[in-house]
Amino acid sequence: MSKSLLSLAITAAVLSGCSLIPDYQQPEAPVAAQYPQGPAYSPAEAANQAAAEQGWRQFFHDPALQQLIQTALVNNRDLRVAALNIDAYAAQYQIQRADLFPAISANGSGSRQRVPARASGTGESTITSQYSATLGISSYELDLFGRVRSLSEQALQTYFSSEEARRSTQISLVASVANAYMTWQADKELLKLTQETLGAYEESYRLTARSNEVGVASALDLSQSRTSVENARVQLARYTRAVAQDENSLTLLLGTAIPANLPGAQPLSADLLSELPAGLPSELLQRRPDILAAEHNLKAANANIGAARAAFFPSISLTANAGTLSPDVGGLFKGGSGTWSFAPQINIPIFNAGSLRASLDYSKIQKDINVAQYEKSIQTAFQEVSDGLAARQTYNQQLQAQRDFVNANQDYYRLAERRYRIGVDSNLTFLDAQRQLFSAQQALITDRLSQLTSEVNLYKALGGGWNEQTAKNEPVPEQAPKLRLF
């Protein structure tokens, strides 16, 4: 009995060697071999280490930000869902792969039946008994043309795609927490600047009011000075609201409250980020998880073509069992009680109104769609990195020019105030100097935030944010769960 089942399983394995999955060919990357060059870009430099290998603890220097990122990696719900999706797709793969093997089950049953005299042929009531014990295979498909293996390959590639999606989610989370934190710090600096500016405006208003009382300043001067105070109060309310909303956004990303023991934040003007090597566009194909996920989806679509092709060919299913049968329990395992059954079934498609052809066409179209999506993911990555490289060079120039502009406005403000107080210039010139200085200081903070945000986005675009430590410092990336086949 057991030998016959073993022989059947071996025969099935031998016959299941055919696959109709098309040979996979990786599409050519539809981007240039080098990143753009020009006035907006700094000269290309050789990279000793890929940006994706630089751990986020080395890239972000602010200890407070490092603690927030660590908190988010533990508590963020989107990341938790992405990790659970990996487990879900792993389970689906295991379910699909199980169809490659016969499902062997044991069964025992017993029955007793009384037949009344009027219903029996002998005119007497009878009692019949029957007991059985069997070991069998139920509806096992011989995978002669690789249909089941194609579906198994599709499930496996979907699982791999979910792993890359989890990596992409983590990288996006690290960048999102960093950008939210820096926005929070920028708004706090803008709030502090506004509070200091409001104090200066109020002091200037008091001085103008005294001058108006003794007839030195006109009512128009006093009214103009008051407009600066009220405008600063508007800005104060705006940035107070922004700081509160920034905290709420950061709390959502963390998945928990902002830690009370957070280290003191470094100012935006500090050295908050490491320098990033850009490398070559070809490196994105191996390091960007969204590109890798798109390629796994493409391979899954390619495997589906094999399953659609196999549907054109006959399929054979086997049902077999062997065991013992006896009218009494005591004789169930005695000699001469053996029984067996073998019921092969073959299904040959003859006419289906074009359904199989349409299914094959659909699977090919789906593959073409996935090719386009894969190519688009490469183009998007190339564009994001190119934008980041352009931002790096131009923001350096813009920030230096903005610092010089702030210094010039500070000189203008000091001179205008002195000349107004001694009566050389009108109040209008002094108020103009006040407004320009405040605006220039706000723009400097905003430009610094934009520069930092662009560097973080470049780090994300290059595939960074997956490792906690750089490779030379013993990386400790989270490992994707391994598949359990049985």
C-alpha cells in the first residue's frame, strides 16, 4: 500500500518537469548612463560608498532626531502593516506551493444498519456492519505543463515584492520623520524670531508714541508703527499654530507620543547631515526597493503567462486510496481485508468560446503593463535623484546669498533707525527697514529648511534609510522573515 503511493508520488515529480513560463529578460533602463550635468549641478565625484549603505544614524547627526526615528521604527502603524503583509504573502506562497505535492490523508469510518423484516428480502430483520481504514491521495493534479509551478512562482515573486515594499515603507518613514522634525524645528525658530521681532516692534511703537505726545512724531508715524506690531501678532499666531500642528504630525508618524526625554535639538544652522555620494544611475536598479518591487511584480506577471499557456493543455488529476474493509472491527486488519481504489481524471479543453485565448492575452497585457511600471519606477528614481543633485548645488549658493542679504538688511535697519530717531529720515524708511529685515530672516530659515529637506529626499531617492549603522560599523538591518515551506 505505502509502496504504491510512494511510486505514484515519484512518478508525479518526474512528469512535472515542464514549464511554459517565458524566459525572463530584464528590460533596459530607460535613462541616461550619467546624471545631468550643467550650471545647476556640482562636478561629479567618485563614491567610495553607496548612499544606500550609509546608516541613518550616521547620516542624521542630531541625537533628538535619531531617537525619534528609532521610536517610529518601533511604533509606526504603516510600517507594522507592511511587515504583516510580508507574513500574509508568505502564507499565500506556502498555500500555493503545497499544490505541488500530493495531499495524503488517513480516514477511518464505521457504520451499522438495521433493515426491517418488511424491507428485507428474507422476511427477517437484519443488522449489517461495515468498518474501513484507508490512506489516500485526494484530487492531486499532475503538473505536466507547469501550471501549478507557474502559480507558485507568481506567489513567490509577489512575496519578494512585499519584502521590498516593506523596505520602501521604512525608507519613506525615516525620511518623513526627518522632514517633519526639521519642519517642527524651523517653525519653532520662526516662532522665536517672530516673538523677538514683535518685542522690537512694540518697543519701537512705544518710542513713537512718546515722540507723538511731545509733537515730534506725527499721528501717521504712530499709525504706521502700529501696523508693524499688528502684522507681527498675526505672524505670531500663525507660527504658534504651525508648531502645534507640526507636533501632531510628528506624533502620527511616531505612532506614539513624542518622548519626554528627547535630547535638546540642534539649531538648523548646525551640521545636521552627512555628505552624500550620488554614484551612478545603474546603482539605483540594485538599491531602490520600489524598483526592485516593480521588477518582482514583473516576474510575477511573467509567471502568470506560463500558467495561462498551460491551461491550453490537458490536465490530469489523481484520486487514490488503499486500506482495509471488514464487517467487524476485529477483522479490520486481518488478511484478505485489503481494498484499494484508483480514479484518474483527465480534462482536455476542446471548446471554451475563446476564454483560454483571452486569458493568455490578458496575462501578456498585464506583463506589458508591469514592464511600463518598472520602467516608470526607474525614470521616477532618476528624476528624484537629479532634482536632489540640482537642489544641492543651487541651495548652497542661495543660502550664502540669503545670509549676505540678511546682513545687508541688518545694516540697513540700524542706519534707518538711527537716522529716524535723530530726525534725518521719515518713519516710512525705518518701517520699511524693519519689514525687510524680518522678511529676510524668515526667508533664511525657510531656505535652510528647504535645503535640509532636499538632502533628506536625496538620501531617500538613493535608497538610504534601511540600515541603522553603516557597513563598517556592523550594520543591524532588520531581516525579512524566512519562508517556512512546511
